[in-house]
Amino acid sequence: MLSFAGAVDALRIANRMVPNSYEWVLAGEGGQEVTCSSGISYKLDMDLVEVLRDDTVVLCGGTFVQEATTKKLLSWIRREARRGITIAALCTATYAVARAGLLDGKRATIHWENQDSFQEEFEDVELTKSVFVVDGNRMTTAGGTSSIDLMLKIIATDLGEDVANMVADQQIYSSIRTDQDQQRLSIPTRIGVRHPKLSRVIQIMEANVEEPISPSLLAKDVGMSTRQLERLFRRYLNRSPKRYYMEIRLQKARNLLMQTDMSVINVALACGFASPSHFSKCYRAHYNTTPYRERGSQAARVPEAGS
């Protein structure tokens, strides 16, 4: 909802500055009503029908984007793309555009929580960690307030930087980001510790989940002994490097279980576990449930189509 509201409100404010610059309608399958995950419903203006050539289609995705990406929606996106329409995706809607085959060979972004599963499914898309990406007539954002950044860029292109800055001021949006900005907080900010060697080790861990690196090699990479590395993690994070690394791998595994149809065995391999039994044991110890039950509970939470 934040992505949707931020995008529409930026356009609304732009119209205050330069009247009649933008107009929008809400479209969706069935053309009646749509309800977001917070329970708030919106009345739709139209079904998935043909739009004007100068229009831009902006898709907004939420938690259950895989289930919301229906055959009818995919057919509509592909048809409009063949007509040369510009297509933008807010948050997880990048998934729908990729499923339609419209991001192959292009740069794109999606919310950081969905990056692992997206990379597994769409190898032909050049996925970035930017807050938003514009590649030709395809635009994608990472979700949240990044939709504001994309709209401000569009407004700056259409109406000038001064108007975009005035819109940002009206939204109390003091830090306008570009497509060069990263969507996640820096490692020091995330862990609440500013220690360059600790940050570097965590960065290496996050980049090497499928084939974990031993603590001794991690220590060597940053110029310290294994014992010094152990002390560093104990002091600042109250856990061993091995434990912290395991948590990173299990978090990725959970994302893949919740967001993809990958088998549990393949999830285990993608997260550096040599055997499903070891993976299941570690997963249960951390999340108090098994990978199989986790997937089953996720299926039970998915709302029925049209609900």
C-alpha cells in the first residue's frame, strides 16, 4: 500500500504545481474492486482492457504476487508490451513483468526480501539492488518509498527538476534517491556496529551462501586469526561466526521456501547444505518447524483467487 499511495500522491501533488499534467485510472482483473493485504479496498475504474499508446501501465505487487499473477494478467501485460506501452512495476510486481518475459536481458530491481527467489527463477534478468531501475520502456522499483523516487524522476523528466523538488518538499521527502542508491541499509547500520573488518566478513558471508566459506578463510581474508574473528563476533554480535553464517543461510532458505516452488532438496543445496536431513535439523532448531511444514503453512495462508 505504501508503494501505491506514494506513487499516486506524487502525481497528485505534481498536478497542483502544473495543473493537468497527469491523470490515472485503477485497472484490475474483473474491473470491480481490489483489496490489499491491510484489508483496505479500492474501487476499480476498468478491467484489463487496451490502453492508449501514450499511457504507462504501472503494476503494484504485494505479498502473494505469484498467485496474483494470473494468466489473464500475463496476457494483458504481453499484449500491451507488444504495442510499445511503457510498463512499470512497484515492489514485487517486478515478478509479474518478469513472468511475462518482458525483463529478459534487462536490468531490474525488486524488494530485497524477494531477491533470492527472483534470481533463482529469472536467470535472464540482470537483477540489481538499486531502489529503482529504468531500462528503456521498463521501470521497476524495490517497493516502499522507492516508488516516490521513481515518480520524482519521471516528474523531473516531464516537468523539470524544480517541480520534482517541490513535490518532494510537499511529501516531506528530504532525501531524493537515484537509481545509483541501494535499497538496503548498509551492513554497519543493520547490525548497529561500525567495524570495517566485521562488516567485510558479513559481506563475504552474504555473497557466499551456496558454498559457505570456513571461518579460517574468512579470518584470513580480512587479515586476522580465527580466534580474533571469534572474539570479534562474540563481542559485537554475541554469537560465533559459524552461528551468524548459519542464520544468514537459513534466512535465505526460508525466503526460497515461502516464495518459490523449489523442492526442499534444491533449497537445501542453494543454501549450502549437503543433505536434506542436516538442513531440516538446522531449520527446525532455528525456526521451531521443519522446512516441509513451513511450506505447508505458507500454502494455507495464501488467499483464494479473487479474495
